[in-house]
Amino acid sequence: MTPIHRISPSIFYAFKKCALHGTLVTSKAPKMLPNSPNAYIGNIIHETIKIAKEEKISEKRDFESIWSELVDKKEKAMTKSWIEKHLVPIKEYSTDYEVKKLLCKKFVNNLSLEKQKSGQYSSISEKFIYHSRNEIWLQSTDGKVGGYADAIIPTENGDIIIDYKTGKYIEESSCGSCAKVKEEYEIQLKLYSSLYHSEYGKWPVSLKIAGIDGTSVEVDFTNAECEAMLREAIEILNYTNNIIIKKNLTKPEKFRELSSPNPENCKFCQYRPGCNSYLEIMPQNILSEDKWPIDISGTIIDRKILGNGNLFIKISLDADPSKIISIRNLSIERHPALNNIGNEVVIFSLLADSGEKAYQEGLLTTSYQNN
């Protein structure tokens, strides 16, 4: 493990929740579980908008050709990964693909129209887009925290920092009137605010999250809380690096020191197959009532190929060998670890099936042999 040079605002929330997860993401460690195809669409949208803002979209290289190039590039990379190749084509497995593509195209076309105008704007938002400075680098005075803000918009009263989101940025709530921005996005923008102050010696007048569908919401903040957030980010970086550089700790021991396993942190973590802290408590997870991921470890005691060509297995759980669970609809091609009765295996991201102790394969289900 090598020390982390810098924490970015987009990863800060991950570090707050679990320093190990933040470290692995920042160091670009290979992921052990597949990403959601929706996340890839988000990346493609961000890249398309970035190209549009750099004025690289023209009649010769229009939106459709750029979109196709970016999708093709992503799919070629996915086909080289045994845990992701079954998610190609992205269009087939992502949610609302065509809707998101059309929203992105509309957003890009609006950008193009704004650039053609010579100072006449039909709305204040158009004026903002035309004059905005995009992909602006901001960092703390010591360089330990830094990242690119999506857009900074100058106004007569001061600058507005905008962060674009391609997916849902409002937390789901049973109470419509009390809906609020997701915590991780609020934290990200507040940290950008503090970095802006570090760079320019002044504070932004507003922080906004904007969706490609034209919606936006303002994030309330105080200068004091933003300053406190920057101090916390630096403290987390120092804490993480102090553990990483400890010579008396082995790599597994460093992982253990940095990890913070709990249902919320682990549910969407793509590194949990390699996290010993998680694997040690995982066998009990499926027997608990907490909202852990549906991951199981045990021994295959029965295995059948069904008429549709998919696999059905029964597993004796490590946590309680007397408890037998069944898993159906498993793709043989996707799960070489499940080839033989007697194999000790760990299976991640299952879906609940009808009936007690019954599960089935999901889009992100991945299995490993437990050596």
C-alpha cells in the first residue's frame, strides 16, 4: 500500500464512512464486484457533457457519434472483465437508457445554442450556462484535498458552484415535503466551497446541484461548517496515511485498521470480497435481521442443471451447517466457482426468492471459490 496523495471531494464521503473503501477507490484498486450499468451511463453522460463544453461537438462530430464512441469504448473494456462482460450491451441492462440519452442530447444542444448567442438570453439560467467556467480545479493550500468542480458561475452577487448529477440526487422519503439532497452530495459541494475559499480567498454565494433533466436544488451551507469539513478531510487523510506507512503492520492488518464494516457501508462496496473484516462477519449476516448485502459462504452439497440450462444449487452455510439454502437461475458461464459439489464458495449480491432460505441470481451476482 502506498500513501494517499490527495482526497477529492467526490471521494471524501467514502473516506468518512470507511477509510479502506476510500483508499481502494483513490488508488484505483481493481474492483471485485461489477458496477451497475446505470453508473456507466452516468460516466458516459458526464464525459459527453465535458466534450460539449470543450466545443468538440460539431457537424462533423455530432452528439450521436460521440455517444456511440463512448459507449463502445466502455463496452470493450467491460468485455475484458469476467465479472462485467455479461452486462454488455449496456443499453439492454441499464435503466431508462433512451430517456437518459435524450436528456443528455437536449442538455448538450442547449449548450451549443448558448455558445452561438451574442449576449441575448431568454432566461437567467441560459446566461449562467453561457458564462460558466467548467471543470475548474480547486484545492486546499496544502494540496491534501482537491478536485474539479463541474461549473463555477459568476453573478453580480458572487460565484455559484454547480455540481451536475445524472441520477437521483434527492433522498427517497415517505414524506414528500421533507425530501432533501443526498448527504454525500451535500458534503461534496460544501467541501468544494471550502476549497474555493482556499483558492480565491472568498466564499461562493450559492451551492447548487443540477440534473440533466433541467431540475436543480440549492444546498444550504455556512462558512464555518465548510471549514470544519475541510479540516476533517485533512485529518482523515493523515489518519489513513499514518496506518498505511506503519512498518510493523502487515497489509491485512492495515486493511483491518482502515475498514469499518456495517450494513450501510458494505451494501454497495465492490471491494468486500477482499475485505477480511467483512468476510469474518459475513457468514452471520444472512442469519441476521440487519440489512446486510445478501452474501453467503458455505459448501455446495447439491448441484443440478435445469431444463433452461441454468444452475440450481444447495449450500450448507458456514455460519450454521445445519441450515441449507437453495439458489436458482445461476448462469453456468458466469460462475465457474460453482462447478463441483463440495466446493467451498462465497457468493455475493444474491436476490431473495420466493420461499424461506431461497435465493436467486441477480444482475450483479458474483461468486468466488473460498480457498
